Amino acid sequence: MCQKHQHRHSLFCILPPYILRSIAEHGNVDQRKMALKALVGDPTFRSLRLGPRLSSDVNRKIPSAFLVAGEKQRTIYSANYTQNLPGTSVRTEGSPDSGDIAVDEAYHYLGATYDFFWKVFNRNSIDDEGMPLNGTVHFGQDYANAFWDGQRMVFGDGDNELFNRFTISIDVIAHELTHGVTEDETQLLYSSQSGALNESISDVFGSLVKQYALNQTAEEADWLIGAGLFTDKVQ
């Protein structure tokens, strides 16, 4: 979550505001700057949070009639350290690794999440109609969060002091994409108990996607969300 809004189309972030507020209050100068940047953002980001959401149909580049069930359609963009979305296309479906670890992690983990929902639940992407999975990496400068905005996944690179890049954890990506599934399937208000249920569903499916991708049993799975996000400096 990023903020609590009492409607369906919230901006869902992996780091809740209370963590960032605590860093802003108790961190060193650089940490406080990072946290405030993530909490407030520039005018472009604020307008994204408050503005109307585009539906997944508007965001599609390929008409659903031409999408084949079970075939992924991924596009990864780079914001090039700005907050302009979606950014520059840097990897499309079927293309080889780019050599940019954030680009390639986003590409592979979006695909792993699609595969889980398709192979386990016969669900064709987030909306069950083949919605392309888009992601933007290198969002902002030292931006410490990742979010699903109703159209795409967006990833910051972290500050490399407290937080690593936000593409590092497959369960983070699966968690955020599951918010899209929940939005598509339910009328849950993102507030109070229904908001907590929304987050819980994303936590569960985030862990399930990781377990499935790693071919683990329930006993082997760690059920930790965001392992690897913290740097070695965080004890």
C-alpha cells in the first residue's frame, strides 16, 4: 500500500507509509531524505496517485482477440531515473536478457507470476483475459518502493544503504500483481478490514508464487515477503 483510499483503484506499494515515516523521523540525513522522497514524490507522482486510473483495456497494445491463452505478453520499460511513466521500452516478450539486472528480474518475475496463475488456476493474466504485463524499472532517483498502479508494476532502485533494488524479490512482484487480480475480481474497499484482507491475499499469493517458482514444498518455503530488500547494513 502507499496510502489508504476508500475506493478500488488504490496505488498499492510494498512499503507501507509507517515504515517510511519512521525512517524519516529517526534515520540519518540521507535516510530521511530518501524516505521523504518516497512519501511525497514530485508533482508527477502526486498526480499519478490522485488522478483517474486507466482501465486495463485502455492500456493494452494487443486486442484480446489476438492474445493466445497461456502466452505471456511482457514489456519492460526504464524510467531512466525520472518519474515519467511508462518510460522507454527496453525489453519485450521473447527478447534475450538485456544485461540490466533490474530489467531482467522484472521480466522473469512477471513471467513467473503469470505462469503460476495460468498453470495452477488456469487464469490468463491479471484480468483472466490476457492482459499484457508491463513493468517500469529505474523509477526516480534512489526511490525506495515498488507499486502496482492499475496498469503496470513500477520499481525503484532503493538507496543502496537501507534498501536494495525492488526487483530483487519475486514475492514482492507477485504480491503487487495479486492486487491487480483482487481489484479485478472483488469489490473490496481498500480500507480497514477489507483493506487488510486485500493485503493478506497478496502476501499469500506472493509466497505461493515464490514457492512454485523455486519448486519448493510447503515445508521448504520460508513465507517471507521481501527477502533481500534490505541491504547488509540493516541488522
